[in-house]
Amino acid sequence: MKFTKIFLALVGLALAGNISAQSFVHEASKQYQWPKDQKVVEKLKKWQDLKFGIILHWGVYSVPGMVESWQITSEDWITPDLTRTYEEEKQWYWGLSKDFNPTKFNPEQWAKVTKKAGMKYVVFTTKHHDGFCMWDTKTTDYNVMNSGFKGNAKNDVLKYIMDAYRAEGIMPGLYFSKPDWHSEYYWWPVKATPNRFHNYQIKDYPERWAKYQEYVYKQSYELMHNYGDIDLFWLDGGWTTAPREDIKLGEIVKMAREAQPGLIVVERSCPGEFENYQTPEQTIPDHQINNPWESCITLTYDWGWTNHPVFKSPAKVLSILTEIVAKGGSLLLGVGPTPEGLIEDGAVEILEKIGAWMDANGEAIYSTVTTPVYQNEDKNVFFTANKDGKTLYAIVNQDDEKGVPASVTWTGNTPKKGAKLINLATKKPLKYKVEGDKTTVTLPSNATGTNGVAIKYVIK
């Protein structure tokens, strides 16, 4: 069998869960364009082997534990606070910066938890749409250096976060919002702010928009030049793209790659040369895709920290990861640090259990490629392939309610005659039988509680 090397175009996506009402959720774009820069291609291939990363949303929205940024838009899907006027709401939200004071800030804890969970890359939110900058910027006073954390030895939090993750050998990446609702050159204060877009006609005020372009360039320059080696530049706000909102991204990327050769640029939901991989949000594609892509999905129901978290179970996260990898992608798991600056105990406990499974079974995830038959008929077994061209991994998911089944069956991906099917976690062979092109495997009676079983075998 030859594992698929065909690069398919991305078409429809199936939503995982009822999230269609959340209009801030990004779907993947419908086409993909491979980068021409060979250094970018090489780094993309390295990134594709990692499979599992963490995205950290942390900012002023963490103080009250609310959805990031969106409360200050006036879009129809937002439920307003009826005790305040819209202008009062915006001023209250932006004023949270004076309350942002993470006195227990411990980026080393974040990085160690991330590594222990088996995650191989990080994307940190340097600035969300609200415009609050989590680094020492000269472009605006609305930043962490002037927050309630002012004067702390570690108040340039981005520096310490990146240093901590690099020390653990984790690929560093930065999230950056292209729109900035705090900037007077994006949301002009003399006009209303009815939605997420700039609130004036660019053609009528070209000099104002030129100042915004300069603003975005200078912020990107600081991030690319002042914080060490960066591998990923993850750009959010897909509506901020040419021709509607031209921020001269080509000039930004040119500058960024001169400072960071091979930089992977992720202009979300904007097909073209700056969308180096695609990013369906809170969803898993309904089919296999073999261009670079990543599903970004939260550990709870929120990107940032809230005081009422409902966590996905370790088995659920691993089943999501397994399905994504079998379909050719990577999982970027969203975790929100607390206002104090820690990853909370509930998240740590789950991430450690995920990491224990990855320690035992990571061979079936990391550095794997796809195989044409990537799931069984019951959709409780997903297949990945070793790059040696002959070894397959069949990963049996654990259902939160039903546990691990007593046996599983699949058609195709037939073991070579006489091959052993090895449980990766225990290194012990499993009983199985082959009838025609159908394989049935008996699973251990105590498999429930393991968060899933990964099976290694050689194919015909």
C-alpha cells in the first residue's frame, strides 16, 4: 500500500457541535496555495510532524472571565449589558487594564504543563481585537506595561512566556489581531462602532487608514524583532484583508521573514500566499485533507479563562486529536490562563492525563502521515501511518459514556499475514482474526480508563 501524497483542495466542513450561532467562529477557506519560499515549506513540514499544540488567550478579558473582545462590538448576536450604555460598556471593558495584575504569573508552569501534555508548539495571544497589547510596545499606551501589572519585574509578559516555551523545546508562535478596536485609526471615536469593521470610508479618509497601516506594521516589527526566534505568526480577524481592508500585509510579511527566515504566516480564512495553513475553528472537517491545516478547539467552551469552566474529558480531547491527525491535520487546543497568571488545577489535571496517554502512544500521532482508509465504518477507530510505508496505527477511541468497546472491526488496512497487532501502551500482542478484507480485534477487558488504545501493525 502507498500512503496518500495527493494534496486535495479543502471543500466542505462539518461543524463539531452546535456553534453556528457564534458568528465569530472562523471556517477554513475553500482553497490552498502552497508557499513558494522553500524555507517556509521546510518549516511547514516540520510543523506538520508536531500534530499537537496549545493556544493561550490571556488579556484584560481574563479579569472578569468573559468572552474575549466581542462584548464591545454592537453586532446583533451580542447580548448587551442593559445596565450600561454602549459607550459606557466600551469604557468599562477597556478600563479593565488597570485591574489586570497577574501576581502569580508563572510562564514556566505554563510551559512545563504544555510539554507534559505532549504539546509541541504554542500560539500566544499578543493582542486580541480589543487592542490590548501583551508586550512592551511603543505604538500605544494601551498595553501590559501600563496595566495593573506596571512595575512588576516581569511585566513585559511576552518575553518571559516565549523564553519559558523555548526552554522546553516547544515551537514558538504568536497570535496577532489585524483589526484593533482600540486604535483611533480603526474605530474612529467621532463615529459609531456598529460592527467589527473599520467605521469610516477609507476612500474618504485615506490618510487615516495609512496611519492604521503604519500602526500595524510597527507592531508587527516589534514582535518580529524584539522577542527572539518566532516560527509562527498566526493572524486573526479574517475580515481585515485586501481589498476591503488593505493593511499592506505583503510588506509586513517581507519584513517579518527577513527577521525570521522561514516564518509560517497564518492569515486565517484568507486563501492565498499568506495562509500557509488553514484553521477551521471549533470544528473537524468531515473528510481527509492533505494540505497543511489545523483545527483550533477549546478545552472548555471558552477561549479565555472563566470562573465556570466545563472541561472536555481527556478521552474526548484525545478522540478529537486522533480524528484530526487521521484526516491530515493538527490540533491547537485552547487553554486560558487565570487572571493571576497560572493554568488552573482543573486544566492541569486533564492535560497531564492526556500527556500520559501521549507518552505511551505518541508514536501513533507524531510524525505520522495519512492513509486512504482513515477510519472504520463505526467511526470509533482512526488510522495513521508511519513514514516507512508499511506500518499502520489503528487508534480505538474511548467514549465518555460507553468506554472502550470489547472488540472493533474494520475493512481494508489488512494486517500482513502472520503480523502481530501490538498494543502500544502495554507492548503486548492483541488477539485478532482476518476474514477476507475484514479485520476484527479483541481489546483488553480493562481498556476502559486508558483513554483509548493505539495498535501498531504491519500491513500487506
